[in-house]
Amino acid sequence: MPTGSALLKAAAARPVTLVGLMGAGKTTVGRRLAARLRLPFVDADAEIELAAGLSVSEIFEKFGEAHFRDGERRVIARLIDGAPKVIATGGGAFIQDDTRLLILERTLTVWLDADVATLVERVRRRNTRPLLKGRDPGEVLHELARVRNPIYAQAPIRIASKSLPHGDTVEAIVAALAAANMSEGIPA
């Protein structure tokens, strides 16, 4: 396994998509991962909001989840242009068959897997999540984990997102990305 700049070069050889439940750290860890790999970072939800001129919550409210998911797929398809970058997706993006296929075919996908207690602690910090509106976060996240985790498990890389310093999570992802790219013969 390479070290130093060779490790970073191997890890940054192709686009990376972070998937997982809300609160897993896709945006926070994604920003730090992109900085570590010296790649652009893109948050799919922020790009959707920019394209729609509405917040994710407003899109859900005005047009419903199906409309949001269609726009989400189109935005993610645009973001995955072949250039190496780090893309953070919303928690439900990878659950959609068409979007998941696109992500798996055109990027190296990393599942940030966190236990429900950690997720609940993290999501309580923001009240902008449409699926939690007026509901108990613990109950919602337990149910989402039950349904979605088997789908997230299709990602070739699984990294535990714990209450550790984010730098530890980033370094684990870098090592896993480099190993995956090298094993597939992807030139750095």
C-alpha cells in the first residue's frame, strides 16, 4: 500500500460519492475528504436547492417526494461528469434504483454507516430535514436504518462514522479508496 502523496493520488483517481442516512456525516466528512484529496467538493442537496431556487424542505412541501427524487437524479447525473471530485448525496438518493445505478456505475461509492444513537444526536442540531418534521428522530431513524441499510450495503466501501474526530474517518476513507482503486487497476 502506498503512503503519503502516492496514497492520496491513488485515492483521488476517480469520482467519489458518499451515501448513508441523514446525520452520517456525508457533507461534513465530504468537505474534509475533498480538502485532503485536493478535489472539488459538491453537496447534491445544495445543488438541488440552487437549481430549484427552493430549499429541500420547500420542494418536498410544494411538490412532494417523487418530484424531489426526479430532480435529485438529474442533478446527480450532471454532477457525475467523470472528473474526480467528492459528492455528498442526500440520505434517500442511493435508495432510488436509477440514481443508485448511476452512482455505482460512474463513481466509487462509500457508505458512511453510523449507529442510530449517533445519528439522533447529530440530526437534533438542525431542524431542516423533511422526513423528521413533527416526528421522533429516533423512531424515524430506526425505521430508515432497517429499510435503507441493506441498500447502502451495495456500496463497495463501508466506513463506520463514529463520534471520533472527523480526521480519523477521512483517513479511513482515503485508505479504502486507494486500496479499491489500486485493486481495480485504476491509474492514479
